Amino acid sequence: MRVAETIELDVTTERELRALSKRRRIEARLQQRARVILLAAQGWQNKDIAAQVDLDRRQVALWRQRFLCGGIDALRQDAPRSGRTPTFTPEVHSRILQVTLHTKPVAGTHWSTRTLAEHLGLSATTIRRVWQRNGVKPHLQRGFKLSRDPRFEDKLLDVVGLYLNPPEHALVLSCDEKSQIQALNRTQPGLPMKAGRAGTVTHDYKRHGTTTLFAALNTLDGTVISMCQPQHRHEEWLKFLRLIQRNTPKQLQLHLIVDNYGTHTHPDVQAWLAKHPRFVMHFTPTSASWLNMVERFFRDISENRIRRDSFTSVAELELAIDLYVVHHNAHPKPFIWTASAKDILAKVTRAKAALAGATR
């Protein structure tokens, strides 16, 4: 008859096992294994230990052997298991990625799980698992454009420097126009949202005109100076500059971050700026509107106030915009710029190298 190997415990090990067997914030299975070893050290047979701790006799024998080989650490973790046999080989995995990333279906622009499964003779579930493991999403496509501005780096350093290290005794204002905001009125009232159903709007609408929102975002505290105008010519831009002049402390210099729209460099605008030296203009690189922080405010007002509403007139639309700005300024929250110019330049360099490789 097989006799289980004797277990002898020193004082320290026994004390630790007793603590594990009684401590409340310990996994139940670890407490159970500690009790097995303590009883085995007292000379109990495996069948008696099994009855005492509610385990199978073979499990008791297993944990006795594990303890003899690895001590208390061996009780803390299960042994590695072989696991389920893979349903596809690494070669199949590689083949799925190769076809997904480097080919297109005959009658489409991108693969779906079903079209690729049919093409490769696999299941759609297998395709989906490989895509998920590798973060491949053929159904998504994002827009981008690299700036071709020859002074891109200089302008980038200038603008990001204002965000990360604003000058003392000055205000940094991120300025732009959001043009062609339409006063759209849905042809029928939508159904309200309720449990289990989203709110609805009709797909068609009646246009009641447009307006342009001029906005200057204070990058320090998040407040916004704004006005709405029917057009966005240099005359309206000058009117907005005068509004900024009236609504900012006279003793502070003003650093305005603007894009390369023609109205910002019109001769009349240049002449006005020459007479008001506290205005300092900083231009973003061409095709780099994402550097202008006010675009983040424009996104919020579009998403939260304009896009899903209906307006019967331009006056009603402008009133809604004005009320949104008032509410925003009552509880302003500045946007925090975190990307350094060095990180942005490195990303742009990688993108240019990738594009150069793709066009070869």
C-alpha cells in the first residue's frame, strides 16, 4: 500500500500556514490548501484529510506533493494547464492579417468578417477574433492632412509655446470663425426619448438662413468672447477685434492665435493692428486647424447645443448661441494642452515617412 510522504514543519512555516488557514481576507481555496498541509503534518492520512476539508483524496495528495516541492509559494497558485487546443494555427493567423491589411475585395473597398471568411474558407468568428486580438478595424476610416507649410516647425513652436508657457502680464486668446451655421427647422416634431428607444428627428428640414460665430477663447480660464455676424469678411473681423479690445483689461498685452484665413491678413486689418500694438498675432500652420484650441469649443457648442435642435429663424439660432456662451462663461473650464512640440514633430515625421513608403 502506498504511504504518503511525511511532512515536517518548522516553527515559522507552521505559523504562516495557520495564519493563512484562519485569515479572513484570503481566498477560500488557499485557506483549504493550508489546512491540508497542517493536517498532513499532524500525521493524518489523505482520505481523512479529504473528508475533513471537503476535497477529493487525489487533490489532497496533489497539494501535499506540491508543498514538498515548492513550499508555501506552491500553494498560492494553480499549476499551468495545457488549455484548449487552438482552433487555428499561427500560419492561418498570419494569413488573415496579411490579406486584411494588404488586399481589397474585388467589389469593395474593405473586408468585412463575412466577406473575408468566405474568401479564405474560414468562419466569421475566427476572422473577428484575429482582428480583435490585433486591433484591426477595417470598417473604420479617419481623416487626416499633413501640413505643407514651409514654416510649419516655427509656427508650431510658437503656438504650442503660448499654450505651455504663456507670457506674463498678457492674455492668450485662441480665435476663429465658425461660419455657415444653419438655422434648420425639422419638418415634423420628433418623438421623445424613452426607455428602450432613442429620440427621433425627421431627416428633412427647412433652411432659415445662416450665421457666423466669432469666438476668442481665453486659454487661461476658458472664458469666451463671442459675437454672431451674417458674414465673415474682414469688416466683421475688425468689428470682432474691437469687441476684444473693449472686453479685455487695457494694461494687458493680447496674443491672438488665428489661422491663415484671408480676412486675418487683409491690409485694413494690418493697418488697424499697427495702431493697436498690444495685439500680437500668431498664425497656425496651413492645414493645421487642430492647433487652434478654440476648435474644441466649436465642437462642444455644435454637439451640445446646435446640431440636434431646430430653429425657425437666424435670430432664434443666435439667441441659443448667446445663451450657451453665457452659461459657459458662468462656469468656465479651460482646456489643458498637454502635447509638446517635440512629440508633435515626431508624430508628423513618422506620418510623412509612412506616406512616402505608401507612395513608392
